[in-house]
Amino acid sequence: MRFYRATQFLFPRQFELRLLTIALLAVLLPTVLVLAFGFTTLGWPPRTAGMMLLAALLGAGLATAAIHALLAPLATATAMLRAIQIGESVADIPVGGEDLVGRLLRGVSQAARDAEERSDAMVVVAEHDPLTKILNRRGFMRAAERLLVGERPAVLALIDLDHFRAINDHLGHDVGDELLFAFAQRVRDTVRGTDICARWGGEEFAVLLPGATLDQAHAAMGRLRSSIARHPLPGAGLTFSCGLADTCGFDDLDDTARRADKALYSAKHLGRDRTELAD
């Protein structure tokens, strides 16, 4: 580190140029001194001195090019580490040998894998509800954006558990949490594998049914209702209300959510335990 710091005055922001300059001086300086001595003291003819100087310059140039090529993996590794630091994906990391550069490249590869694993874990945490283990609203919107490409039709179902506050008050919050988890799993097991289900907030859930019609979505909510009736969840007599609204592409999803929420409010107002379609 001492020599590294001592030579920082040479191209302080360009390590490659610093190294190449030192290598070039190390080759040329002794040659120039020998030529000067031979020319002035030994009487070498100018042609001999010129040829020797030309040969030294050629050798120095070839050595400089070789050193520059050897430094290329270091520049690549530095760029990859910078990409990892800012969260970019790094692919096709070159494989080195057993020398210093090879160990550095293996370190970059390990750092990239570790960063990707941490990033994936953070995405899972950020986009999933910790209680129900299904997507949260943020994860739902990101999944919907990937799924609703162009003007692909879909139906959004907003579901609200009826009288959930009373269940919490009478049976306790532990039972309420157990109920939310069980209901989320029942929704996930009942809908299609291509559908997206999420905890929308509180005791409210959302299901996106891509490619479905309102009638098909209504039938799906009926199957969910029948499943709960046949195999009750924690909390006696659980029912839910639902609002359905159709959409055509991700850009319309916010407006679709407002329409579905309005339909959900109508289902609540009309007596709960029912599914209403948006206007």
C-alpha cells in the first residue's frame, strides 16, 4: 500500500495509466542512460544508438500493450462490482485461473450471487403479507402489471369478511389472525393457478382473474362460498361479501378497483354474504 499511495500523484484517478507509465519508465529509463553513456563515452555511432533506442521503444510498446491486456479483467471486475452496488443484475462473469485475477473474479461472482439472493429475499418480504403469506397490495399490483399486458381482459374481485370486527371482539385477535390466514389459503386453493390473490388490507382481499368474464368470476366466488360452507374456517358462520368489476389492461386497474369497491359496498348494504357486479 505504501508504494501505491506514493505513486498516486501519477494519474490519481487512472490506476491503469499509472501502472503503464511506471512500466514504461522502468524499461526506457535504463535504456536511455545506457545509450547516453555509450554515445558520449564509448563513441557509439548514432545509427547504433538509434537502432537500440528504436528497439527499446518497440519493446516498451509491446510490454505496455501486454500489461494493458492483463489489466482488462480488473477493469471488468471493477465495473461488475459497481453494478452490484447499485443493484443491477450481473451476468456472464468471466472465469479466471488460480492467480490474483482469478480469485478476484470468483469473489465478484460470489458477491453477485449473494446480492441476488438478498434482493430476491427483500422482494419476497416487500411484496408479501407476513400474516397470510400471500401477496400484499404492492405485490398484487406488480404481478398484475406483468400479467395484464396490452389490453388483456380480466375481472377484479374485492372481498371483505363479514362482521370480522365482531369475531375479533368475541373470539380474540389470535382467532382473527388464524381466520385471515385460513381464508387466504382457501382463496388461493380455490381460484385458478393463473389468478392472483392478495390481502388488500385489513380483512379485505383481492383476486384478479385474467381472461375471465364477469359470469365466470361470479361462479368462482360461488365456489369459494360453497367451499367455506362445506368446510368452515375458524370463527363460526363466516361469510364474505364481494364486488366484481371487469377491466381491460393494467392502465384501467385503478378505476376498476374503484368500481369493484363500489360494488362491494353495495353487497354490504344489501345484506352481506353476496356478490355484486359493478355498473
